[in-house]
Amino acid sequence: MLQWFGKNKIHSVQGMNVFVYGTLMRDDIRDSILGKITYWEEDSLDGFTKEMHPDLPYPCIFNKKDSTVYGIRFKADEEDLKRLDRYETEFYKRIIVKLNSGEESFVYVENLD
């Protein structure tokens, strides 16, 4: 396991990338949901645009050519993903994308199923 030291805290880096672009960019919200401090990096995703979810007061991303969504990416293990799925509810689903950094990542999009 790789560890980073920053802001006097140890951050473990393992698991799958998760890219977030809205509420979960806030350290206090993300860390509260996951029950731990997460190390993150800025990243972006081409081919999507960020808009408000049509049924909720939260942002969502949609396919849109020549657009870019800016956010952050962090590592999540299986337990983290379960917690994030509960937080995102049935209104969102996880898909895998390739970020501009070249990293593959989960991202939550509107669940149209």
C-alpha cells in the first residue's frame, strides 16, 4: 500500500478511482460519508457537461461533445463504493470513464434505467 503524507495526515492510496464533480468535492462531506480522510487530485473529464439533476437539487453530468467537467479523483475500496452508492441513491449510477489524466475511474451519472 502506498501512503502519502500531507497536512499532517497519512492518506492510504489503494482501490479504484472515483471522480466527483459536485457535493463530494467537499472534504467534510466526502470524509464524513466514507468515515476517513481521503487523498485526492484534481482531474477532468471531456465529453460531458455538468448541470443540475432534473429531479434533485444536486449536479449531474451528461454527455456533451466539446465540453469538460472539472472535479477531483480519489481512491475507494469496496466498502467505500458501497457507502458512495448509498449516498448517491437510485437516482445515480456508476459508470467507468477515462479521465484527462489518463486514469480510468468510476463516476456517478443520472440513472435512466
